Amino acid sequence: MEAVKQDDWQTVCTRDDLVLNSGVCALVGGEQVAIFYLPDTDRQVFALGNRDPIGKANVMSRGIVGDLQGQVVVASPLYKQHFNLETGACLEEEGVFLPVYDIQLDGDAVNVKVAG
Amino acid sequence: MSTRKILVVGNGMVGHHFVESLVGLKTADDITVIGEEPRPAYDRVHLSEVFSGREPSDLALATRETYENWGVTAHFGDPVVRIERARREVVTKGGRRFSYDKLVLATGSFPFVPPVKGADNKRCLVYRTIDDLGQIKATAKDSTRGVVVGGGLLGLECGNALRNLGLETHVVEFAPGLMGVQLDEGGSNMLRRKIEALGVRVHTSKNTQQIVEGESSALSMEFSDDTALDTDMIVFSAGIRPRDQLARESELAVGERGGIVIDYKCKTSDSDIFAIGECALFGGRIYGLVAPGYRMAEVVANQLAGEQEASFQGADMSTKLKLLGVDVGSIGDAHGRTEGSISYVFSDERAEVYKRIVTSGDGKLLLGAVLVGDCEDYDTLLQYFLNEIELPAEPESLIVPAAGDKPLLGAAALPMTATVCSCHNVTKGCIIEALDSGCCSLGEVKSETKASTGCGGCAAMLKNVVEDELSARGVVVDKSICEHFPYTRQELFHLAKVGEVKTFQDMIDGHGKGRGCDICKPAIASIMASLWNDHVLELPHVGLQDTNDTFLANMQKDGTYSIVPRIAGGEITPEKLIVLGEVAKEYGLYTKITGGQRIDLFGARQNQLPEIWRKLVDAGFETGHAYGKALRTVKSCVGSTWCRYGVQDSVGMAIFIENRYKGLRSPHKLKSAVSGCTRECAEAQSKDFGVIATENGWNLYLCGNGGMKPRHADLFATDLDDETLIKYIDRFLMFYVRTADRLQRTSVWMDNLEGGLDYLREVIIEDSLGICAELEAQMAAVVGTYQCEWTTTINDPEKLKRFRQFVNSDEEDSGVVFVQERGQIRPAQPEEKIRLVASSK
């Protein structure tokens, strides 16, 4: 499955591996990336670092997604802080961010840009 | 000038209220309190609740620390025996001396025991203090029948206590009717009828001549009409007498029939000595209610703080209470003794309701009222009475239910001076002031003003005033569960049920907005599970679940999970015990026994969960729902099967209950226990629903919990057979599931239930809402559609996909690192992780 598509994009899985309105985790270039699938948004897919910087464990893909005051967010399953799916910013603690990865759907392929 | 010494003799409710008031006025006095009982002041009004499961410590009004924090010196357990007025000193039984500048006597009263031969028998008791309760409880243990002498307010309270102890209860009254002071004949008769329907036998016009040893029972009471009554114990509750001995011996003026004489400043005949509460005689009258006592306490405190015009003007003795579950209210001139007064009487013998109002001759002013069986009109009538508000043209419309539109005396119609809470003397004006100063909820107003924290009788009125005022200010009380749904959990449950909504998407499309969040999604998933009982990992539900429900295991701090298989009732075979050990050994899991008599296996990675469960399911285990807001465990003791003391098969019942309700999703976790006898080894009284065996069946306790704010469960029903027990639990659980807020344990739910335990009994036992059949059917549906979530999951490849650690790799999470401690694994600390990674390079 680790076919390099073009440049530094990497196909990590197919749409079928994603879970509707929820997250899964992929290993991309040694990094744990949480991938969220919200098919009724324009982008449909979002990718953030899987490590919860507050709970200090690799769990973000297992959080509940939703929206708060217009921002699309995921809630940490450990201590419930919310992170913006587009910017990675923590809503409750200023200055805390999750890394954001470029991600796109190409047909059924889910592609993530490998950190260069 | 040296600090003024204030000495308070007596630490009952009134004595305590005096200290609290004086401390609140910050007078810089040196305050000392001397109490006879070994413990600080407690709430005597609610004493009988100790028999329905409340702990004596719950009744405390203060602790030793309270006084310490206030800078008040307090001595308990050493009563004052002498006042030496010339030296301004008092002497205690233990020989200690205390001097004073101002002395406050709050010695209260003692229960009156009629001078009857044989009343000194050790099975003849009184009902006044927490220690008295202990004796009553101990004597009740080997009694089947108990008699209360006295059919007044206290006597009936005490009757309730005996009934709660499971005794066949009799009330013996000297006068021709019950509660002769507060009720007229009609009201008194209706009260008797209702109480007798509850199984309490009432004997009126009975003059006890002597108490002798009985033949078939411990005692026999012989009456002047040559009748007799056998009983195992007697509690005297025939009124109170002021404790004025200290005053008498130090030659202060006392009344002919007792009571320390006070003036409108609450001063005794010695101007440095005050008397307050039930020991004081004002205007030839003893005030035997707590509210007037509190008034006196405040009058003295205010005077000592320099407010000279503070005075006691007598007090309204109107009262509203629940006696043996019967609503009784009495206002002003209940007997219509005022000259020229006229009465309106309404009596409904089928519903067993009696109401009477007494008005002035012109029908314009309310002079008094009696209410039995229905106190809904009490608050309104009291306001008419206290504030002398002119009555409507047809005063009877205030009490006659069929009269159509009842003229409502809304909160807005009350004058600012209207007293809402008479225990703490809180007027409507005080409440408005509290709201002006920033309070914006009922709870805040309560803690600011203390309104409704005494007897609680004004709760409904207070709520009306606060809500009316808040809405007049444009404050909308928002009870929405979150920003996506403008509804409470209870309303959402209703919407889902009535509209047969089966998915979150339909719910939010129909009744909400946005995408939902980590508050509403699990809440609605839980409602869906309670209503339709689909597998929680079915596609429309999987994204709604908290991670614990998603992976059917409990996430720990490092992202690994713990596994708790069901061990119903805590009973497990050696074979199964070995399987747990073998599985734990094979996967290197940390094992620990839980508080709920199960075994918890820690440190499983998400990708290991399915294989571990395949082994457990093969060995006959089922999921334990330790991860869900659902029924957890039903703890048990070994019961009559093995134990020398057990009277029923508690293990068998616990297993039956656990298997019946396993898988039931609820607003919060549910715990239960079954004890085989009153020794209560399974700690059932700390559970959401607890069952304790009796000789005749089972006692059911509801709404207890341990945790952060422990609460003892309330005794709900006694001596139930198996079938009735299960029926009540079915109804209780479904009613809770339907009406509780999100994450609201049964204890908090109960505390917020208007009407409390009595209301719950009406709904569950008497079916007052007519919903019991529906609740049972709903429970039957949940029980009938049970599936072990793990058994279903390991047989469904689609559901198993979610357990992969990574969608594109078989590697494991490198962030999970264990170290050894006491022969087992534990998660590594951050600095240990760094060290381990460095040394492996």
C-alpha cells in the first residue's frame, strides 16, 4: 500500500479504511497521523498528529469529532480538550497545537503529504 | 475595655442559630458555647429520616471545625448545672466554671412523659435526640409491635419512624382527635382515615392508667376504659416541657406551668440573661417550632450587635408538613374560634382530601386554614393570611378544585414584605436584593439568603418568586444539553421515543443543528441504546461513542485499555479463574481485583483486544460493560447458602439481577449489590439500587452511591417477594433512564426530583403517572434484545477493522512502554521512557 504517488505524497489507505464521522490512525514516514473522515464537509478528510500533547499519549484518532461555534473539532478521548481539525489549535489552551498534515482524496485513495 | 464575654448554654438548633447570627454580625465578642450532648448542633426537625436511611451525620448543622473557624470556644458533653448570678458564672457537671457578661439560655425542652405507673420500664423510650434514636433502633430489633403515645405533630413523626423500622405501629392519643392543636375535627378525621389506610392503628380518647408486663408481648398498656393494648415497646411523644431548671434554681422568673419568662427583647428577669427557643415563655406561650426560636435568636444577636430596636413580637405558628407521607397544613385560626368568623369547608372522601378556610365575617380577610391530603394551596393561602391581602369575591374558589379557573396569587402579586421562608425569615424583598447583587439561579439565591434551607416547605414558592423575577429581568434559564440541541436529555429522550428516531443524523436533522459534539453524541447514542438496543458499533452509532464504548474496553492514561469480563454476583468457577490468569500471563497484562468483585486486566493494546476476547468468549465469558454508562456489577455476600447468619440466597439473587439488567445503557453507570442479611456485607446501601434480605423477603434501597460525594441509599420498600422486587427495579431503572440528565447519577437525580422519595414511591408503587406498564414493557424489550457486544464484534470482520492500530501497518504504538513493578507491568513515566529509549540505542 505504501506506493509513492508523486512528489512527496503517499497513499496510506483507501476510503474503505476510513470510519464515517470518526478517525483512524496511519503511520506516515514514522509519524502517527490521525485521519478523520467527514464526507459532508468540502474537504471530506482531515489529518492531525495522533499524539495528544496534553494527555501525552497517541490517542487523537480515537476522539469524537463534531463542531463547536462553527469550528470543526476533535475531542481528546483522555481529557476532552478540543482541537480544530483544520488548524490543529486547541480551543481550551492557548498556544497548544497539534501538527497538521496535508491530506487529499484521489478517487478512493487517501493521500497524505510526507513531511520533507 | 476588655472583650465582652457571651456565654451560650445549649447547642440545639436555636442555640446554634444564635451563634451563627452573632458571628455573622462580626461583633468581636468572646463567644463560648456549652452543649449537653456529645455532638454539635443537628437538625431535629428531620430526625425521623435517620430511619429511612439518612445518616445521623447528615443532620449536623455544625462541626467542631465550624466553631473553630468562627473563633468560638465550644464544649460538648458537659452540661451546665448551676448559674451563679452574683458572680456572673456558670458551673458544669464536670466542675468547670465559665464567666459571662451576657448569658444566653437555649436549653430547649424535654419530652413530656405522663406520670403513668410502669413508664420507667426500659422498653419505654422518648424521641428527642440522636441518642434516643439509637435506643429506639436497638429496642425495635426484637420488637414486632410499637406504640407511640401522643397523636400530635411529634407523635406522628415518631410513628413514621417506627413504621420505617418495620414495626406494626400504633398511635395512642389522650384527646379525641389527632393533631388537635393544628387541625379542626374534620381535618383530624381525614388525617386519621389516611394514616389508618397506611396500616397505622390509631386509638384516640385513651387514658393510659398503667404499663405492665404483657403475656404474649413485652408490655401491656392498660387504659381507663378497661381496654388494653399489647406491645413490645412504647415511645412517649406527648408534647414537650421547657427545660427551665437552671433558671428556676437561680431564681429567674418562670411561668406557672414552666418556661423562662422573657420580654419582647428576649430578656429574662435578669437583664444580663436572655432565653430563646423552647425554654422561653413569651406572652404566656411556649413556641414549639423552630422558626420562632430562630427569630428570638436573631433578636438577641441583633441587640448584642447594638441594634436596640430589635424585638420579638410573637410568631406565626402556621405549619405545613408531611406526616407519614400525608400532606398536612395549618394556618392561623384553624378552628375558627375568632368571633364572627365564617368557614368554607371542602371535603372529598374518595380522594381523601379535606380543606377548610376561616375568613372574617365580611369574607375579605383570611384568618385561618386547614389542609389535609393536599397542600397545594398552602403557599397561596399563607400569603393571603400573612400579608392580609384581600380575598377574591368568592373565597371558596381558593380551595374548591372544580371551581374552574382558580384565582392565582402569582409571585408578582406578593408585596415586598411577604415572608417566603419563615424558617430563615426571608422576604420577597430579600430575594430581589440577592438577585440584584448578582445571584442568577435558584441555587445561588438559596445559598445567599438561606431561604428554603430550613424545613424546605417554601421550596415551590421560592422557585416561583425566583423564576418570575428572573424572567421579568429577561434572563432565560438555558437547560440545553449543548449548542447543538436546545433540549434537556429528558426532552431528547422523549423526542426520540415519540418520533421513533433511530439515528443521531435523524435526530440532529430533525431537532438540532450543526454536527454535534462529544457531549450530545454519546448522550444520544445512550438514548438510542436504551430505546432500540442496537449494537453500539453498528455503522450509524460507531462515531458517536466515547472511546471506551468504541473499543468496548476502558482507555487508560497511556492509551492502552483494560478488560473487565462479567463475573455476575462475583461468583466464578476455578476453571474460569484459571483462564483469566492464563490470558493475563500470555499477554503480559497487569491484573487487579476491582471493588465490584471482578478482575480487571490492564495494558492491552487496541489491536490485541479482539484476540484476547476471542479467548475469553471461548471460555464462556461475556463483556462486563465496565466501559459503558450501563449496569456494572451486582455485588453480593455468600448469603444463606454458606453463611451462618444469612436469611436469603443473596448470590442467586445478585446473579439473577446482574443477568437481567446487563447491557442496559443509562445516563450514568449503575451499580447494585445484594446482602443476605442485615449485617449488610455487600454494602448495598451505597449502590444505585441495593437489596438486603429480610426474614420475609427483600428490602429495596434506592439512589445511593460511593464516589466523590457518598450518599446512603433510601429505604424504598420492605419485605418484597422476588417478583415484586424485580418489578420495582424494572420500573425504577426505566424511569431513571427516561428522566435523568446526562451523566446524572441516581443520587443527584433523586435529590432533584420534586417530591423526592415519596414521589418516587407514588410513581413506582402506586403508578400515579400511569406509566408502569410501559416502563416494564420497555425493560422487557431491552432484556429480550441483549447481546454480548464482544461476542458479536469478534464475529464481524467489518467491526474488527476499527481495532487496527494503524490502517497501513502492523507495527505497534511505540509510545506505549511498560516497566516492571511488584512483579507486574505498569506504564513507564516520561523520564523512564527517555532513559529506556536512550539505552536501547
